[in-house]
Amino acid sequence: MSTMEVIPGKTRIGWIGTGVMGASMCGHLIKKGFGATVYNRSRSKAETLIQAGATWADTPRQVAEQSDLVFSIVGFPSDVREVILGSDGALAGCRPGNVIIDMTTSQPSLAEEIAVAARSGGVHSIDAPVSGGDIGAREARLSIMIGGDQAVVDALRPCWEAMGKTIVYQGGPGCGQHAKVVNQILIASNMIGVCEALLYAYQAGLNLETVMASVTPGAAGSWSLSNLGPRMIQNNFDPGFFVEHFIKDLGIALDEAGRLGLCLPGLALSRQLYQAVKAQGYGRNGTHALLLALASLAGIDWPNRRPH
Amino acid sequence: MSTMEVIPGKTRIGWIGTGVMGASMCGHLIKKGFGATVYNRSRSKAETLIQAGATWADTPRQVAEQSDLVFSIVGFPSDVREVILGSDGALAGCRPGNVIIDMTTSQPSLAEEIAVAARSGGVHSIDAPVSGGDIGAREARLSIMIGGDQAVVDALRPCWEAMGKTIVYQGGPGCGQHAKVVNQILIASNMIGVCEALLYAYQAGLNLETVMASVTPGAAGSWSLSNLGPRMIQNNFDPGFFVEHFIKDLGIALDEAGRLGLCLPGLALSRQLYQAVKAQGYGRNGTHALLLALASLAGIDWPNRRPH
């Protein structure tokens, strides 16, 4: 890999999955000067990129046939499997020396499986899930957690830097996905605490803004408390990050934890509670809609709460 | 209360409970010029304050008889009840216009009960628990959460400012304690997430410092992750904040949540897990020793872990 060079204007990129995240991320690479071939399940979501100069391809395989580096960011692990390992998938269109970079939040074990399959064809495979959401993607401020061959990861630096701000190599194949699991485990239990704390404060008759002033600067403080707490207080449960995507991530985390022989009761509780959030119709709300499900447990009608 | 003035060198303070927190906090008031009368269950822990000019009293009642303002910071709610409401307690020694300020983390309902008892004797009562631990107490950087009569709280400002940095009036009697419950609910669930995340990272074979670099700056970030995560990685489980004190706080939180008709599954899980932490012999370790109890569930011998 010492001979691999990634050069805007020369290295051809492919992009599979042009949803909210993918469209922003691919757009940054195009702006940086990379020529791009794109594919998405529904073509309409790729139009902006096509207008910016990208070429459309009808399948992930055709994307790979036109590209040196193939990025993907799709929905579920089953989608990852299809667009990379399927008969019309990217790997089938790759030549030796090409690189497949999956940025979907997906299973570490699937990342390892893809790496093995890729290696047998002389293709490099990198797992590089991100955190930071649609805003982080738009502002190129993502945290990118990267697994795979370190020399390849280093060679891809111009791409990482076009999309992210916190760029950390985590180890071999699957390690990027493992790091993302760590990230989601942290968010899962903390979100329970943030929601329960605000419900307690509400039910105790405290002024929610005033109690935030006491608890955010100290040992109880967190990103979720500071950033999502105020939205909950304002009854704003827009995503942010969709509940149904988080449920996918928690399922991956629990599966992998089981594979690793771990007992993680907080993670398990969180997954159960998010099932309730979805069952109550909040699947397309932000993850902080957990508050509404926990409120319903106590018969609290949060959206109609009176100011204290 | 508009005539109440709190003036160093003139207003006499009393201090009940000169443990690690209380000794630092009372010391700040003495340095500010307040004359102090002190009591502690074991006199030896008051010696430093006595050498700094404080007068010893044999009972909380005698403390109150010599003081205009009586502060207390003791162990359990039962201790608060004894040193304030007992026959040799502070209230028995108070005169009309005196102020009792309990800074113990205690029950909101007990704070309300004390306020009623005090009021019947023309005495003011304030609940003002703190967060920030022994370091926050020593450096006068505590967060002080205050409940009671606002005019009295305002008059006490010279005292608050001598001890704390984040000083927030939360409402009537008990509201300071309620705010502290909110603080502990936040810490409880987040600590589960931090410990489970590090265990997952370890078991997945990630480098723990490297994964911290990916997850601390973003949506998964928290005070506990940034401040206690590195200690866990270094196998340092010194307190910080004692497990057995946290168990007390979680018990108070669950009792009050029950009283308020709340269902808080994350808090309940946390309380159960901390029972395990104590049962495994970590009661006098820091709250982040939860990691060790969770590790034992998965048969992971964390103290003897090999570096990855």
C-alpha cells in the first residue's frame, strides 16, 4: 500500500447511499475536487450531487467499476451486505488495489467478513462509521472511527479530512464499528438518566431551567444534558438522530456484546425502553423522545405540561 | 427578613459535622472572618478548625445557643434528624430569627418537615446540598442547590460565595434537596453507560485511550467519561465519591420518586447494581468502582487486565 496515493482530480471516488448524511459527505469530497460516481436506492436523493458534477450509476457494482475508492453509507447491516457483498454489489465491480470504505453504523462482525472477502480479491476494506449526525456531516465536523489496514487509512487522509474533525484510527477490521458501539452504549444509558432526571425535576415542581443551571456544570454534566435537555424542556422532539436508527444501533451493540460474552444491563434496559418509544409512535422523532415514553409510564402528559 | 444581615466578624456561625466536606467548608467561613462554634460526633476531626479559632461545643444544641446561623453537613437523613430535630439538636438551641442551613444530601421530605418545625419557633430553615466532592469543597468551587425562603437565601450570599461557585436558588423548602436528587439521577445512569462502554471496548480488544479519543468530544461525552474514564483505565478506584454514600443518595432518590408517583427504571437498576458494588467489597471505593462489579458479571478480572 505504500504506493497508494489519494489525489483530488485524479483518484476516482464512488459513493453508495446519498441520504441526508451521505449526500453531505460525498458533497464535501466533490468540492475538494474528487470525481464521483454515485448510486442510491431512490435516484431522486442523488440529484443534488449529480448537479454538482457526479455521475449516476445503476448499481453499486457499476459504481465500483468506475471508481478507485468506493464509499458506502446506507441503512441496516442487511443493506451493507447487499450493496457490498451482493451479486450487484461493489466488491463484484472492484479491481485489485481498490478500496471499499463502509461508513454505515453496522456490525463489527460484518466488517470483518467484508474484509476477508475483499482481501481474497486483492481489495482493501475499511470500516469507518461516524458520529455527529446530519449537522456534523453538513459542517464536516464528524467524528470518524476507523478500522482496517493502517497504511490504507493513512493514505485516505484527504478524504477523512474533507468530512470529519475527530479522525481516529482504532485498529484492524471491525475496530471502527466497535468504537461506534462504545459511542452508542454511552449515549444509551446517559439518555435514560437525562430523561429520568428531567421527569423527576418536573414532578417535584422544580423550575426546569433553574435545575439545569445547577446540574449541567458539574459531575452530572454531559453533551446530551446540555444539548438535548433544553429541547426536551421546549417540547421539541425533532430529530437529531432518529429513534428507529438508534434501535438498530442498540440491537447491533447487544448482539456484539453477547458475542463477546458481556452482560450489559444498562444497554439491555435502554434497548427495551426504546422499543417502547417506537411502539408509542415516536420512531421518527429524535432519541430524546425517550422522555415521552418514560413520562407515559408515570401518567405525565409532557406535551401539555404547564410551566411551573 | 429584610432586616437580616450576614456580616463576617459580627454574625456568629455554628457548624455541625466536620468531616472532609464540612471541615473545608467551615474553614472557608472562618477564613472569611466569621466566628464559629463547631460540633462533630468525633471531636478529633474538628481539631484543625479549633486550631483555626473555632470554639468547641458538646452538642448541636449548644452550637445553636452560641450562633446566629447553624450549618450542618452530616451523614444520613437519620443523622440530620438527630442533630437538628433531636432533644439535643440545633433547633432546641435556636432563638427566633436564627437560621438553620442543612447542607447534607438528605430527603426533600425531611427538609420540608424541618422547615415546618423551625417556622413554629420563628426560626428559618434552608436546605442547601452540594455537589463537587472533597476537591470542590477544598477549592470553594461547590455547586450549591438551595431551597427555602428566598430573602433568607439572598442574605446568606456571603456564606454561599465563601464555599461555592455555582450558587442557584431552586425554590421553597426541599427544592435544594430535589435538585440534588436530579443531579444524582443523572450521574447514576450515566455511570452505567461509562462502565459498560469501557468494558465493551476492553472485551472487543480496542485500545482504551484511543477509543476515548473518538467518543469523548461528541454526543457521547460527559464529565464522568472525561474525568473518571481515565481513572478506570489506570485501575484507580480511589474515591472521589464513596460508593456507600452514593447508595444512600440513590435510596433517597428512589423513595422520593415513589412518593412522586414516578417510574424510573434506570435509577432502580443503578441502585441494584450499586448494591452489588458494595456487596463485592467496594463500598469505600469511588462510584466508578461500578466498573469492577460489571466486569465480574462477565468474568473479567479488570485489575489484572493486560494492556492491549
